[in-house]
Amino acid sequence: MEQISKSGISNLKITIFQAYLFWENVDKNLQNLSLRLSMGIKEKTDLIVLPEMFNTGFSMNAEALAEEMDGKTMKWMADTAVKYDCAVAGSLIIKEGGNYFNRLIWMLPGGSYSPYDKRHLFSLGGEDARYTPGNEKVIVNLKGWNIRLAICYDLRFPVWLRNQNGEYDALLIIASWPDKRSAHWNALIPARAIENQSYVIAANRVGHDGNEMYHSGHSQCIDPMGKTVYYKPEDEDLYTFSISYEELIKTRESFPFLQDADKFKML
């Protein structure tokens, strides 16, 4: 039975697919994702979360791999949202106005979507030389939940992700975060949850990419108190879990830290 909080907002069911990705092979990735989702989703879910650049892997080969906003991957996302009657989130390489973006798409079953362009481009990997950064934060709504969208390297920048005035209830981060820095990933995610008094839902990939960089997953969900709701290292995994709006409100009422936060605006 679906649980509903006193505010009338129900629990949210989320499915994270911690996927192995085939390097720069859009068709193979989309076929594999479709197969694994059809085999693995056994119950109704509200949201399917895929890793960063889920159709190609985290590639700097933007010119060859970029799609338009009416391309095959957007169509696949729209079809998948309809098939499972849920939101679908993941990023891909988009060409628009002569620029290339690492763009997170929040796709709804009706075909409407919200885009978020990655703000913090990973200069260590040359992402800043090939992609254009975004400059707008994006908060979407799902069944009464306000969800902030972010991509990978954004995780390291708490000012950008600051939950001012409790404007969001959950922070959604999709990533291609390598194993060699997994200690940072595992430290920063609980920190973002605790300081922002929100759930953090973080989806990473697994396996080696085309540069022989190994990714060990560690996809997870952390609640506003810093407790683990879901955590999976190493293996490919497709898992559905629930997050509670009642617990979120209870935490904020018991520990009203957000009201004492510094007020600021980003330039």
C-alpha cells in the first residue's frame, strides 16, 4: 500500500540502474538498457535513474557522438517513460546552436522534459575544452517532491548545490565517477544530504571505459540524517527503493538547521 505523509505527499519509488556502458556505442547501450530494464523492473516505479552519458560513456568525442534534441536517444527516453509510466533521468551529449552540452534530461511519460546542462565541467579530463557549461539550476517536481538536478563533478561544489530556503527535497546526481576517487564520492554524498537536509540520490556506472578508467559504482541514496537507504558497490545493479516525505519533514522539524543557514546569491 502506498504510504502518504500528513502533507498529502506520498513516498517516492526510485529505480537506479548502475549500468555497465559500452564505449561510444549508442545503439548497443540503448538495446542493453532496454533489455535489462525489461528483465529487472518487477514493480511500479516513479523514476528510473541512469548514469552520466548513459548512451556513450563519458566521452570527449563530442563532435562524433552528439545528438540533436530530436535524436534517437531522446526518443528512446520518451518511449521508456511511456513504457514504465514514470520519469526517466540521464545525461547525453547534445549539440545545440553550435555548442556541445553534457545535458541531463528529465523525461516524463507525456513527452515533456526538463533539461539541465552540467555547470561544472571536469577540466582534469578536458571536458571544459569540448563542452559548454550550463548556468541555470533546475528543480523539477514529481508527485509533490521538488528534486534538484546535478551531474557528477557538480557534487564537489556545495555552494552551487546549497538548498536555500529548503527549495528542494531531494538532490539527484548522475555520474561517471572513477574508482580511484570513490572515497571522495562516498564522503561528499552524505555531506550534501546532511548539510542540505535532503535525500541525495546518486547513480554511477560500473566497468572500464574506453580510456581504461575503472568505475566501481557505489550508487546510493542517503537520507537527510545521513543514513543509507541504498548502496551498491562494484556490480551492475538495478534496484528499486522508496524515500519518505514524512521522514524528510520530521527531520527538518526536529532539527531546523536550514533556517539558520547563511543567505547569499551567486554572482
